[in-house]
Amino acid sequence: MRNKLLSIAVALLASFVLWLYVVTVVNQEVTNEPIDDIVVTFSGADQIREDYNLVITEGAEATVDLRVTCSRQTRTRLSSSNISVVVDVSRIREPGEYTLDYTIVYPNGVANSDVTARGTPQRISITVERFTSKTVQVRGVLSGSVAEGYYAAAMECSPNEITLEGPESLIDQVSYAQVVIDEANLTETVVQNCEYTLIDGDGNPLENAYVTATSNGVSVETIEVRQPVLRMKDVPLTIEFLEGGGLTSDDMIWNCEPTVVTVAGEPDLLETINSITVAQFDLRTLTESISEDMPVTLPNGLVNVRELESVRVNVSINTNRVATDTVRITDFVVINEPDGLTADVMTVQLSVTIRGPVDEVDQIDASDIRAVVDVDGLSEGTQSVPVTIEIAGSTGVAAIGDYSAAVNLTQESAE
């Protein structure tokens, strides 16, 4: 009997202790307990984006700090990761600034009546803007340098343009997207994947937190940038002459102003380039001095470093080496008469201009020159026929200019 009474007394004591713990610890109320940095969730944001082309900018990353009063047991079940602060933006229809109430949503098992909460701020202020898109160029910048004797060619970006989507007020400011390579003393081509920066019309960087970029429908986070680094070389400028008309290249006085062009290219290509021709002259038709601006055209694969677009070309005949004379020709020779026709040269004489080395021209007279008239394939009648001037006894002297003679072709008389 005594043991039974002792057991009852122990049970009663345990129950009292448990009741005392619940009353004094578990159900003890905590006041103004902080739960900070709860991220605000915007209900209806996707809806207004889809239906009205609107997007939240300022305030989109808002947070709320709570001060809660509840039982200690309830407090152990609350944290910034399982409490939601929800703002309903589904009724917004136009861009503007809004200050909205929010709803606090507690985790499962915690009722609103279990908690008294006070939030800071008490309402959420946001800016809503029209959502728009724009395609801009991507521009590359070399922030570093190339080594002496090397040249940084135009940077290549892939993609070279991107489509931006974001708030209208921000997108409208964007002039282009910029990528930067920061390397020093480069001696070879560099390829990197670089993040891009949006730049406004004044060259200032823009915040792009609310902007997304795509290219051909694919999201763009980085730009592949290729910075070609080429060797430089000064290449002489030259002129080509097609010899003839009593002249050779040795008979010409010429120069280019300037005399060289600075180019850049791959080393293997530069080794094959020893000069660049800016003009070609046919000496058979050249009779006067020339002073003209001629374009500088580079072979494929070379860069015109100084952007030298044209040079002044001066060409003249060395009169100390070359002489010119005019000779009256009366000797006409007809060749290749068609069957059944007789050719009669009606032109009596031609004044032929000859040119060549001074000592050889002095030795030429009319008897050394004949006019050859080729009537092959011609038909009956009087017509103008080209004449070929042949000069005997000299290899360096030639006639300059074009000549013709009147020829009458008639039927051969029957005998």
C-alpha cells in the first residue's frame, strides 16, 4: 500500500513539473522577435508582363524586416526562408510608381492567429515600366597594348549584335554593348569570352540588372572576342611599265609620294610582299608626262595601318635617252588580198611619229619605214583599214599612235 502511494506521488510530481514547463517555457510569449530580410514575392508579375508588357524595376528586389510576437514554440518554427511576403500586382495596367500593401504567409502549421507581426516597411513602393526590346551592336575595346612592331586589327565579336529586352527607360538609353580585352604587350592573336557592358550615348556604362540579351533566340551571357594581332612592315610602292612604243622601263623617270605604305598582316604573308604596285602604264600609248593621285590597293589579308588611300604618281620620259621624230611615209604594202579582189591603197602618204633611243632615231629615214595594210577578210568597196608600221634596221625604235589608210577593193578584171 505504501509503494502504491509513493508511485502516485511521483506521477503527480512529474505531471506538475511538465505542466510547469509548458506554462513557463513552451507557452511563454516572446515579444518583438526579429525576422529580417524576407524577400518580397510579387504575385501577378508574369501576368502583367504577358498581358500588358509591364515589368517591375525599382523595388523588384525589396525585402521586409518583421518583428513578431508569438509563443516560444511557434517562434522556433519561423524563419526568413519559410515566411513569404506577397504583394499582388495583378491589377496594375499602366507604367508608374505604386505603393502597395503586402500579405504575410506563414509556413504550414502556423496560423495567422498564432502570430502578431509588424513589418518594416509597412508598404512596398515599386516602379513599373513598359517592357521593350532593341538590337544593338557589340563593340570591342583593347584596354591593353601590343608589342612594338605589332598591330591590333579590328576586334571581332561573336555575336556582333545582340537583342536587349528590359525596361523602356533603360533600353532607350543604350547605344551599344561593349566588351574589353585587358592584355599588355601582345604578340599574337587573343580569343576570350568576355562579359559585356551596356553603354549610353555619352559613353557611360549603364546598369543592366533588369536587361536580358539574346542572339537568334539564344540567351547571351558572354561574348566571344577575337583580337587579331598582326606584324607590321613598311612596303615600297612601285609602278609597272608595259614596254613598247620605243620605250623601256629604263627610259622612264617616276616616283610615288609617299614612297612606302605601312601594312600589317600575318608573318607568312608579309614575307611574300616586297612591293606594292599602285599603277601600270602601257608605254606603247604613253606620250605625255603624268602627275595623278592613284589609289593604294592592298593584297587580300593586309591592313592599311595608316589608311593611306592614295599617292601622287609622277611619270615622265627621260628625254636624255629617248628621241621622237615624225617621218612622211609613202611606201604602202598590201598583204592577204582576198581571192578575186584587187586592193588599191588610195591614201598617198602618212605622217608617222617614231620614238626610241636617241642614237637610233637619228639614223632612221623614210626609206627604212613601210606601212603594211592587211586586207584579209575584207569585201569589195572603199574602206578604212588599220595600218601596221614596220621599221627596218632597228630593234629599239617604234611607231607610236594608230594609223589607217583608205583602201578600195574591186573585182579582178577578166582577161
